[in-house]
Amino acid sequence: MYTRLVRRLRSLELTGFDEYCDLIHRRDHDELVELVNAITTNLTGFFREPHHFEYLARTALPELMRRNPCNQRLRLWSAGCSTGEEPYSMAMVARESVPQGAGWDLKILATDIDSNVLAKAQAGTYPEERTDGISAERLRRWFRRGARSNAGLVKVDAEAASLVTFKKLNLLDTWPMAGPFDVIFCRNVVIYFDKPTQKALFDRMADILVDRGYLFIGHSESLFKVSERFKLIDRNTYQKEV
Ligand SMILES: C[S@@+](CC[C@H](N)C(=O)[O-])C[C@H]1O[C@@H](n2cnc3c(N)ncnc32)[C@H](O)[C@@H]1O
């Protein structure tokens, strides 16, 4: 916290934390946004924890489509999406499993509390090395290489990008969306929350998921003694109990 906030003090030319606290207590809107942006941890990557994307493609999406042949509606949510690599990876996998023109209404909501990461996510442009490890087939299908002033950058293909809507949302506030969602990715976000906060959050996630909807959480997270509304079905992968 110190290292992150001292940078704010320097750029505001403040002499100490007391002055910074005064600014925050005055509820200076711009600085509140900067404070949140400074203290969030945004580490992410395309197809991070790849077993989740394999499970989504091989098991969750086919099962959801079998279950809802008449409804033909699929809603996915990346809660704590950071710079966008997670929801774009979800979009790529979903489009590979649910081809355009197959009649499915497929949408992905991607939310984060940090306005800086959301702006990067929305742009969908990344340094080429961020795609290291992605198969040649996926690179060809889902990324466009930049030329001239954009050399060294890649842009997520419009077909995948068009599935994703980015919105600013603090997960601890009221949620404006009605749902229901079929799949929620909430990975590497709740590590910063205490147990009662995690419990309340996963309870609300259970409420907004369809019965037997899927919840993916991060590798160092667990619902053990946090929520009894989900059953563990794979690595850090849960299904809502009916
Ligand atoms: C470590 S990143 C994880 C990104 C992605 N889910 C992944 O696993 O690759 C955590 C993200 O959660 C966001 N975050 C932290 N607290 C949040 C909150 N209360 N509401 C919404 N987003 C939050 C941070 O801004 C950050 O972008």
C-alpha cells in the first residue's frame, strides 16, 4: 500500500500521508478513483489457468446448450476482468464452441472496479508478447497483428470483441444487472476480501446464477467453509446446487 500510494503523493506534490488523508476525507471524486486504481492488483493473462477454458469448452458450454435447446441464450460474466484478457479468452472459447449463425444469443459481461484497466480492456490492444503460449491456430483466428505505428501490438479480433461488454462495477455494491448468468468467472479477486465478505459475495453469485450454473474461482481460492451453495466439480470449478 505504501509503495503504491507514495506515487500518488509524489504526483500530487503532497508532503505527507496526513495531507493525502485530508484529500480522501473531503471525498475528492477524482482522487477516490485514483486511489482505487492505485491499490488494485491487476495481474492477468490470456487463457490464464488454461484448465478452466478447457472445462468451459469441453463440459460447461456443451452441457448448458443441451440443457437449454429452446432458450438459446447464454450469459457469461467475468467479475474482476482487469485488462480484458480473461473475458476475451472466454469469448474466443465460447465462439469456438457456439458458432455464429447457430442461433445462440451469446453475451459476456466484463466488470472491474478499476477504471484504468477497463480502458485498456475496452481498447483490446496488447503487446505481442502477451500472446506467448497461445496456439498458432488461435493466434491466426483471434488476433490481428499491428503494422507501422502499431508494430509489436496485437488487437483482439472484432468477432470475439463484439461479444464482450465492459462496465465499471464494485462487486461489493448493488449490481445493476438482473441476470441470470450461466457462467461466472471470479478468479483472483476475492483473495483481498475477508471471509464474511466472500460469503456474502458468493451468496449473491449463487442467486444470480441459473440452477447448475458454473462458477470458476482462482487457483489459490476455495469455497470451503465460505459457501455451501456450490459443489466442487473440477479444479477451482463449482456448480450451483439446486
Ligand atoms: C488479480 S486481477 C484478476 C484478473 C482476472 N480475473 C484473472 O484472474 O486473470 C483482480 C482484479 O479484481 C479487481 N477488483 C478488486 N476488487 C474489486 C471489487 N471490489 N470489485 C470489482 N473488481 C475488483 C481488480 O481491479 C483487478 O483488476
